[in-house]
Amino acid sequence: ALREIGVAVFGPSKEAAQLEGSKDFAKQFMVKYGIPTAKYQTFTEEAPALDYVNAEYDAGRAVVEKADGLAAGKGVIVAENRQQALDAVKECFGGAFGSAGARVVIEELLEGEEASILSLTDGKTIIPLASSQDHKRLLDGDMGPNTGGMGAYSPAPVVTDELMAAVKEQVLDRFLAGVKAE
């Protein structure tokens, strides 16, 4: 609305904000533009989501449940076993995350270190900022529930020059191509 009346604004458009505001929208965007992401499915009903969780665990694959919308850092549940995963689905569809949980993204659990590469873009150029790494779990030793972040540091030692080159090619450049296309 501010842009429409000529006010200069720094930040995403309403359309671009969906990349942060909807996990399903972000996953679809990543798949469409070849950006590496965990295998996933999105559900709007509890029963098929429970069936999917059981099928994944039957195949020996653990999952993570994510309320589609913004949930104040509380909408991602990293289940440690099948029962926790099933309970997480019920929690999402049971209203624990309000309207953010009306749609649920269930994706494969990827293990390893996580790093963030925030970047600035005007839709034509993309400039990565320094890497960072935050602590997601509530308690020491990666124990306790997932949170929106319990502190962070920068730069992230896991992001080597070689990894940053791969991120630029496989994530940032593909992301920018998608932004330009849409």
C-alpha cells in the first residue's frame, strides 16, 4: 500500500513475503526453481497426514511437521519418534498454532548443521550477508523442543568458501531466477 502511494519502502512485497509467511508456498517455489530442499508433502486434513507419517516411518524415514503459516517460532516440531510425529500432526490440526496450522507441511528430517545466509535483493541483483548459525533447541545438547531461535553467532564456521560457492550457485542464483520470472 505504501509503494502504491509513492512511499519508498525497504522490504518484500506482499507476494514475496509469502516465502517467509507460508512454508508450502516456499517449498513449491524451491521445487519449481530447482533449489535443494527436503522431500515434503502438504496436508489440509489430519487423516491423510497421519497416513503419510506412518508410511514414512514404515519406510525408515523420520519426519518434521511444520504449521504452514507463521506461529511465533513454535510451529515446527522435530519429532524424535513415530508417536511424537503423529501427536505433532494432531497438535497442528487441533488448533495449537491457530490458523497457521490449518495447513501442515510434513518433510523428511535432514540431520546435520544448519546455517543461515540472509541476502538482500532488488529483484535484479542478490547480495549475500555474512553467514550465521542459531540455536533452535530450547535446552543444551540439542535437547528440548524446537524454538524460533535461542541465540545466534556470525560468521558460521560451517560455511566455508567452498560451501558458500555452492549456496550461491544452487540457492541464491536459482532463487533470483525465480524472483525475476515471477
